[in-house]
Amino acid sequence: MLRSRLLSALLLVSVLFASVGPAAAASAKNKGLLISPLKSYAAMDAGTQKSSNFTVANLTEKPITVDLSLKQFSVSDYAYNFKFTEPGNKWLAIQTKSVLLQPSENKKIAYIITVPAASAPGGYYYTLFASANLSTDGLASTVRAASLLYLTVNGKLIQTSKPVRSHMSHFAYKSDIPYSIDVKNTGNVHYFAYFSGHLSGFLMHTTPVGTSHLLLPGTTRHVGATIPAPFLPGIYKARYGYKTDSGATFMNSTYLLFVPPWSVAAVLLLVFALYRVRVHRKKRTIKEG
């Protein structure tokens, strides 16, 4: 019996090492095309010019030619999937169209931002692309890396929002209680909003927890989050919402019944125990009578 258990344990360990080992080895040695930073932010006055740069790196074992390009980006409503289009202006100019990188070599790529004098204040969004043709085991493939640029033209910046929809169920039983908010950025510039929620009840309350999300102007974003459930069952008041960079706050409240599975099991055990006690007393009464 002991021997069979030892063999099972050894087999389990070998399976774990077989599955984790190659993944760890692959992650330890990066391969492909790298661009940095992944995101950058710039604020400029209309009628000014600014130079900046990003870095591209060759993490392969062969020389590669990296092609450089740029596009404007936007996002779809609710899901916030990225959409890339050809630039509608000539505000950005990359100083070179391509660069040859030797294995493990990296280079800084300069670009210039020129904001015309009559530009309206607000947010403008660009993507700097680096692409290269790579071949692995005789198979050719094209890889592309992107760096996002969030450009703000200074002036009258409007950071306003409008909650379109919010929802939370009135009944919960899991360890995390979900809620959702659809919020529209009605201003002219991007900003971060911190979404959070908590529960309060007669005997206990939970600590507010949350996460930040970026909102682009003119878009509506669907944000789903959760509130950690309390330990005790009961009726709780839930408060959830968001606060923007500018200090604007939206909070919603609702009541919900929280019934964790252990409490249902406890009630069933109690009912069963009371039933057994009643049956036992009834039998004893009949026997004594």
C-alpha cells in the first residue's frame, strides 16, 4: 500500500515537472520583436513641437529589418476593442521608416510631434508600430509590436462622465459578488476612473476594493467588477460606483440577500438534527407508555 502511494506521488511530481519545465524554459528566453514603452503620455500647447523616441529590440538569433509606421487608434463602445486607422493629420512624423537590428540589438527611434496653432484642446491618440518578418523552422511569419501614445492638447479640458447603466443582483451566494457599470466619457479628453464597491450590514461590512479603467472621450465603457462577500449570511446594503481623476463621483446603492452555501448546509443539518431528536423522543415516549 505504501509503495503504491510513493509511486503515485513520484508520477505526479514527474508530470508537474514535465508540464512546467518547458514553459519556464521558454519564458526564460525571450524571442521576437520588442517595443517600449508600451504606453506613453504627452501634453502640449497648440502651436508647439516636441521630440520624443521609443525603443525597438531584436530578441532573435538572426538579423532582422524592422519597418516602422504609425496610425491613429480608437476603441469600440462597451467592449473597448482597439481600432486602427490611417492618420487624419500629419502631427506625428517618425524620423526613419526602417532599421536593421542585429541579434540582441536595440535602437532608439526618434519621432516629432507637431501640434498646429489652431488645434482644439483635448485628447488625440496614436499607435507607433514596429513590424518584422521572422522565420522559424522554415516558416515565415510577420510579427508586429505597438506603442500607444496618448496626446493631450492643453486648453479647456473637459472631464465629464455619464453613467448609462448600472446593475447588481439582489441575491448572491458566491465568494465574489459581481456588479457592472456602463459609463460614457462626455468630455474631450481621456481620464482614469476608479471603480469600487463594498457591503455593509448589521453585524459586519466589507472593505472597499476596486480597479482603475481608462475612458476615452466620446465612448461608453462597460466595466464589470466584484465585491468580496462577507462571511456571515444576511441582508446587506451594497454601494458601488466610480470616481474620476477630476473628483467627480457616482455611487449607486441597493440591498441584496447573501446566502453562502455553508449557511444552507448548516440549516439543513440543524433541521435534520431537530428531526432526529423529535423521532428519538417520540420513540422513547411510545416505549415508556
